[in-house]
Amino acid sequence: MIAETVCSAVAAAGLGVAAVTAYRKRFLKATRIAAYALVPLGLVMTGVVEWIAGTAFSPMAWAGFGVLGAAWALFATTRVVERRRGGTRKERKAAARSAQADAVAPVASAPSLGAGSGQGSRPASRPAAAPRATASDDFSDIEAILKKHGI
């Protein structure tokens, strides 16, 4: 009963402020104030205020809010743990499979390519000099490590 009276009084005061604002030739602002003022009146007329007032003083409703809060805390906790572990089990397996597929193959050395054509081929006892690593080769190892960790 008190909540309905308060909402009705707020609506009447808001409509009064809107009338004063309209008198000052600020019609757009007055219309917006009138819209806000009519919201509490509409809530009273639909019975929402009575329902909210009944809920606010109900111990069963507060227990329900407590249960909802506990459920939300459990969901948030599991999400934090998943992020620390790197996702769900399915996501970790998929990441492991993709990391294996994306693994960088080592550069083949000259002896493994087979003997050359005779001219300019080196003796088998002396391996070919390792090719100079380029900037992209250096970063490929780093990329593989980052992919492994899911970053």
C-alpha cells in the first residue's frame, strides 16, 4: 500500500516537472521527463509494485536469491578454472591435435637429401654447413610454443 502511494506521488511530481520544463519551451526534454514519470504509475497499475513489495519481505524469496547467487558463484568458479587450465577437455584435446599438426618440421640437412650429381658434391664425411637462420625461422619456434600453450 505504501509502495503504491510512493510510486503514484513520484509519477505526479515527475509530470509536474515535465509541465514546468515544457513551459520553458524545452519540449523534447519535457517529453522525456514525462515518459520517465509514467513508468512508476504503469508499474503500480500492472501490479508489479505489489509483487515486488511482497517479494522484498518474503524470507522464501531471499533464500531463492541466495541459491541463485550460489549457483552464479559456482558457474564463475568453474569458468575461472577452465581458463587457467586452457579450456574444457575437448578444447585442450583439439588444441593438442592442432599443435601436433602445426609442428614445425626440422630443416633437412644435405646428407639426407642424397648424393649430388658429382660436380660440386661434397664428400660424405663432411656434412653441409647449416643454412643461416632467417628471422621467420626464429619466430616459427616461438609461434609453435605459443600455440602449444593456447595463446
